[in-house]
Amino acid sequence: MKVKALKGFKDILPDEVGSWQFIEATARDIFQRFGFSEIKVPILEKTSLFARSIGETTDIVEKEMYTFEDRNGALITMRPEGTASVLRAFIEHSLHTKKPVQKLFTIGPMFRHERPQMGRLRQFHQMSVEVLGADQPLLDAEVMAMAWSVLDTIGLPISLEINSLGCAACRPDFNNALVDFLEERKGGICEDCERRRHKNPLRVLDCKSENCQKLYKDSPSILDHLCQGCDDHFKVVEQGLTMLNIPYKVNSFMVRGLDYYTRTTFELITDALGAQSAVGAGGRYDGLVKQLGGPNLPGIGFAIGMERLVLLLQQHAEIQKKPKNDIFIAALGPAAQEKAFVITNALRKRGLTAAMDYADRSLKAQMKQADKLFSKYTLIIGDDELERGEGTLRNMVTKEQVGVPLGRGNMDLWSQELAEKLEI
């Protein structure tokens, strides 16, 4: 009997890994340019961490978390998102005492038991980014600009939508208006919304029911209920995005699916993945650090889903096909294979990505393999080349060919000279 992967859990096969590496390398480069440091956090956490941070009435906590008892009867959960774990580590290790403003990111798997669909799996991967200790609105704009930069550098078509969720001072006024609005429609909304309108009215606006979404089109806008401080903050955020030439749209009905957001929230949207249009999202969560037992520090962050980026890359083949292999050694015959074996490993020691074929196949077959590896160059070696002491170097992009001496003495020196000549 064949054993298959669990529903919603996907193998990442070798021909896909290159796209994942490309995305991660691009993100890490940009994060580091903005002054962020990587942190790695556990997959398993106490269930209470997520209930307290995400919110007990959210879909994630109520329906989607993988939660079970350990051998001691304690409830533990496989992390459904990254922010809570990063903040737990930030508090536990008192990172605020080492640097007043901490800029952190983590990349790894998350777990939610929801209906699998395009770009959304039960084990999925996220880049989670957090800034802790600063509440300036221009920082909000900079964080969004960094998220935009990652996707723009990869080359993906994305739009940005922003909103403000207000704060503890102005949200009660909005909640009251929303409660009155829902009371008038209580017979037509779904069971989840009926329950949530009493416990946490804001959560109903995140309902995925088409019927509920239609009913909520005329709901009150939180932007009409912001206090002066939140209104001023949001205006400076907009000014910051304009100064950085980041195009955006205000979406006053965007509330996000997590309870911890305050003030600025945002989503990075694409229309290339069907119904699941958000590839990244985030916002400000002032008060969450204190809520989790830490100091009263502000925070802002975002997460970008890796699976959805990979799907978008697959739809844009010109982005994927970046050279992955510096040089391929095509060897024809036993003697040439021995020479190629030495050359390939000498070039690897020099820092080049080098590959060869060990099956002694035809030149045509080996050139196809070089193409599949997106090799920049192919060095062809056969009996004639060995006799002449000169191989044929082919530029796989321009198709130009030149002769290059084959090293007979110090291979380290020869490989260095070849690497310098190729400028790779």
C-alpha cells in the first residue's frame, strides 16, 4: 500500500527548490539592508500564547490550530503564525535591554487546519517581520516599503491596500456603531457572525461568507470614527508612502484576521491567484508585547506567504529562469570524464557552481542537461580537446565559443585563472 502525504501537506521537489531559494535570498538581502536580524523560533508553543495574542474569537484559534496535549497534559500548539512566537522570544530573553528598537525576521513553516486551496496549505511557509520599540508613523510607511521592495525586486505584480483600525480610545465608538448596524441585520448573518457580534463585533467584517460580505458593504467605516491621534498617525503614514513613491489604495473595510492589530493595517494584493488574493499582510500591534507579559512597547510587522510567491513565479517563467549553474563540464569518453571530474571539483573549491555528467552520454544530451541547469557556460572536453590541451568553452546565452587551455599542472591555479576569465 502506498503512503501519501497528508491532505494539505506538500513536498517541495528539487525542480521547485530553486524558486524558494531565490525568494528567500532576495528577502534576506533586502531585510538586512533595512537593518533586520534573523531569529529562529520553535514550531511548538503553549496554546495560551496564541489564544492571548491572536484572539479567542478568531477563526484561527476557534477552528484552525493544531492543538494537542503533551504527556503531562499541557496544551501545546503548532504555530499558526510567526508574530506571537517572535514576541514570546523577545520578552523571554529581554531583547529590549540590548537594543531599544529591535528589527527581527524569521522564515519557516506554520500550520493551520483549514480547507486547502491554491496557495494555501495546512503546512505553509511564511516570512514574518517585526519591529519592536518604535511607534512613529513614518516607520509604518518604511515597513510597507520594505515589503513592497521584496515583491517588486522579485518582479511580481502587486498592489498595496491600507487602513487604520484605530486604538483603544476610538475603537469603542466604532464598535457601538457596528453593533447597531449588525442588530438590524441579525436575521441574515451566519452563525459565526451572530455569536461574534456580541463578543467581538469587529471580527464579523473578516467573515468569508459571501452572503455576509454583501450585507457588510454598507457597514460603518472605522475611518469615520478615528480619534485625533489615530487620524493624524494615518495621514503621516499616507504621506510617507507618497514620499517613497509607493502606490497604495485605502480600504476602510480591511480589518485583518487577528485581534492584536491597532492603527495601521495593510495587505499586498494580487489578482493572479483567484480568490486568495493576499500574498502578504500586516500592521501595527501596539499593546501586544505588554499583553503577553512584556514591557509596554509598540510594534509593527507583516508576513508574506512563500507558497503564493512560488505560484506567482511559476506564472512568470522569465523571472524563474535565472542562471543557477556557473559552468557545466561536458565530457566525451573515459579519459575526458576523468579530466572533467578533476576540473569540476577544482572549480567548486574556487567558489563556482559546477556540474558534470557521469553517464558518458552524447554531447547533445549533455548540452540539454546544461540548459536544464541554466548554466552560464559549458566546457566541452573530448579526445581531440585532450590531445590539443584546449577545451571548448561555450557561452550558453550568446552561444559564442572560444578555446581555453586545459590545466595540466596546478589545478587550483588553473581554476582561479578560468574563474577570473569568466568573471563568475
